[in-house]
Amino acid sequence: FGAAGDHDVIRFKEDEKQMEVSLDTSHYKPEELHVQVQDGVLCIEGKHEEKSEDGKKTVSRRFQRKYTLPRGTHSENVSSNLSSDGVLVVKAIKSQPSTEVEIKMNK
């Protein structure tokens, strides 16, 4: 069992504007891939099963990757895109810090 799998991380990039993860998911069908955000954690999962024609053998593969979202990132700012060659790209846009400070008046 080598370290390389069929769901290798192609690239992980984070800068001041966004976090981006690219995964090779070419061995999975789109309906076998799931991306969700819960409690500030991005979870990417894939599960594939296939049976031989005679029904005697089953092959299954599965992966799960979890990433903590950058502070202040909201789940509605997370998007995913699956290319025709099986590369899944998940982006999380970081919230821009507010430069305006509200002035409250004491009464």
C-alpha cells in the first residue's frame, strides 16, 4: 500500500483572499462525491462500489479529507467544481475584514 491513492491532493493553496483544494477524483462518479461544511470544517468525501458481473466480487474505494476553514469564512462562500477530467476544485472565499467601524452613541 503506497501513499499515492486515487484521490490525491493535486494542490492546496491559501492566500489572503481564499483557500483552494484540488483533488484527483477521476475514479469517482459525480454522485459519489460529497462536499459539506459543518462547524467551520470543510469535509470532502468520495465513496465508490462496483460489483463484478457474476456478483461474486465487490470492489470499493473511499476517501475523506477534512480542512479547517480560515477564520471568518462562511459556508455560503464555499463552492466546488468538478472538471470533465475528474479534478474536483473546492474554494472557500475568505470574508473581508470590515474597514468601517460603527460609532455608537451613548444616551
